[in-house]
Amino acid sequence: MNYTLDKKNLFQLSFSRRIKRPSYQNLNPFEFKQSELSFRRGNPFLQPEYSNSIQLRHSHNYRINTTLAFSHTTDIMLGQVTAGEGNEEFYTWLNLADQYNYSLNIAMPISITSWWSSFSSITAFHRENRGDFGEGRVVDETVNALNIYAQQTFKLPNDISMELSGFFNTPSIYGGNLRIATMW
């Protein structure tokens, strides 16, 4: 749904329900050797993941765009490393029960001069991952994180342009159960 308050303020409310199905390799139960001690195998019982999300967006003067979002995903497909005999390890796929994600994003394109433009984005989010695989293997991960992105575009003579971009991510969780350190 879209609502135009005036010439400078546009609001949008959206809802989506999505399904992500496992790939053939994620379902294939046969073992594939990756190295001397590392193997990969699929899980034929892997279920598709379902995600419901709602977003409220606001655009001010087509320059400052703000998005407030919530999503709940069930049966998240995630990679899990388990120990085998000796020093062997197996990478396989499992379903994580729930993921809740709350986020706020602010994005701004800015024309600084006729030859220099910029795009900046900052996203703050709170993510909760929950799952119980039995035998003491419980996932209960919560993280508050921040992602910052900036891109500078320079127009040079002879229709040549140059771009410089960078990002910064605070520690986070990837794929339901993997902690990621700060990146830039």
C-alpha cells in the first residue's frame, strides 16, 4: 500500500510471505570429500524455510529513505559442522526453528557537486535465532548489529567515471549459528 502525504513525503506499507526451497545438493545424502578430513553431505529430510515480513517505508523528497522492518522465518536452512571419527568433520544442512529480525535502515543519495555524488546507508538490526537439535545442541543466539555503507561516484572528463565504496559491519550472526567478527 502506498500513501502520498504531500509532494515531499511518500509512505509505503508492504507484507510478503516467501518460501525458500532446499537445493538438490542440500538434500543429497551422499558424502562428498572436500579434503582429507572434511566431508559434505546433504540432508534428505531438510524442509523449506518460510518467511513472513512486514515493512514500513518513508521517502522524504526522494532523498532520505527510511525503512522499519520485521520478519519471522521458520525452518531456516543452515550449515552445521559435526565431528566424525578421529579428526574428520562433516558439513551438513539442518533446519533451525525460528529467526526473528527487527531492522531500521536509512539511505540517502546526495549530489555534492555536478561531478561528485554520494550514496550512504546505515542499518541497525536485532536478530534472534532459536533451535533445539537434541543431545544438548541448542541454538539460542541474539545479536544487535550495525552495517554502514558509503559509495562516492566521480564523473571525470571523456565520459569516464570512478567509484569508491566501503562498508563497516559490527559483529553479527550468519546462517543462524555462525558468529562473524567485525568486517570492513
